[in-house]
Amino acid sequence: MKTKFTLIGLFFLLLGCAEMQQIAKTIYDDQQPLSQNEIVAGLKQALVVGTDSSVSELSGLNGYLKDEAVKILLPPEADIITKNLSKLPGGQDLVDKVITSINHAASDAAKDAAPILVNSIKTMSIQDAAGILTGGDYAATDYLRRTNYEALLALYQPKIEGSLNKKVVGNYTAQQSWDEMTGKWNQVAGSFVGQLADLETVETDLSAYLTKRALDGLFLKIGETEKNIRQDPAARVTDLLKRVFARQ
């Protein structure tokens, strides 16, 4: 028994990291404690699993459109447009076409999100891993958002813009649909009658708005997967995930 405790003490000494020592004291199997490399690898694997699952779900047919949690609606600035256009002949069809188009554009762009996120996962340090493992249900997702959001935004928006210019509904692109709808509204709002009614024109940057909403939805899905891995043993689809998250 004394020899066993001596070996465990030596293991902790060799780790050379206070955070990893604490984690190794509480996360182990019956015979062998986890090493630093296993802990970091397990966390990276959890992030990759969450990323792949989220991207696959959102990039599928109607991935954004049919999921109320991430479905992208028109910007708040467009509320007055939709309320009034829906009262006109064909107005509601135009609104529906725009909403469908931008959600299809987000699903199209989501296909390229995984490589960006996976690349950022590779840079995780031991200190990052220690904080994430002992953090809350969304610690890993928060890490991804905190350390990579601006870079993802810069890399993701051109893909969104490219998607916005694809013909995804009939012979229209999402950008054309948006421009048509806002153009018609701005004509009315800028007219003498519109000014008397205090109507305001709409100048929302659709690609910037869509990019933010698309990324928010992506992180929401990654967070849901992370929480499942932490709380539900059935969600730990590999032996390494089972070991790392068995006892936090």
C-alpha cells in the first residue's frame, strides 16, 4: 500500500502542473490515472465531436430553417416592413421567400465552418484544458467563442456573402430577395406619404447580420452537444471521452 501511494505521488510530481495535479487526483480509472496528454486529447476530441455534430446538423437540408432555436428571421429593423408587406397581395410570399433564402444561405455556409473550428481546437494549451475540464457545462464552447469569434467572423462572412449570391430559391438569391423587399419599402418610406406617416428606411447590412446569427446558432448547437457529453454518459461516443468525463 505504501509503495502504491509513493508511485502516485511521483506521478503528480512529474506532471509539474498544479491544475493537472488536481484533475488527475479526481479523474482516473481503477488502475491508471489520466496523463496530461490524455486530458488535453479528450477535451479536443469532445470539441471536435461537438463541432462535427453541429455542423452536420445545421448544414443539412433546412438545417437552420426547421430548427426554431437557430432559425434566422429578418433583422428587427425589418419588422415594420413585414407587418405592412404581409397585408399587400403577394407581400407575405416575398417575406417568406427572403426568410427561406437566408436560412438556406446559412446552411450552405455552415458546411465550411468545421475546418475553421477544428483548426482552432488544435491550439488548445494544457492550461486551457484544465480550465475547461473543471468549468461549467459550456466552458469549452465559451472557450471557442472567446478565443476565435473575431477570426471566425472574418473568415465566415465571405462565405455567407457568397451563399447570399447563389440562386437558392427559384431564380432568386437571398441578397436579391432582400434588396427587392427593402427597395420597395424604402421607396414608400421615402415618399411624401411615407414621410407624413413617419416611416423609416431600412439599411441593414444583411451579410453582417446573417453571419452573426449563423455563428450564434452554431455555437448554440456546439454548446448543447458539450452539455450532453458532460451530463449524459451515452453521449460519450469514444473510450477517451468516457475516461476524461467520467469524473469531473
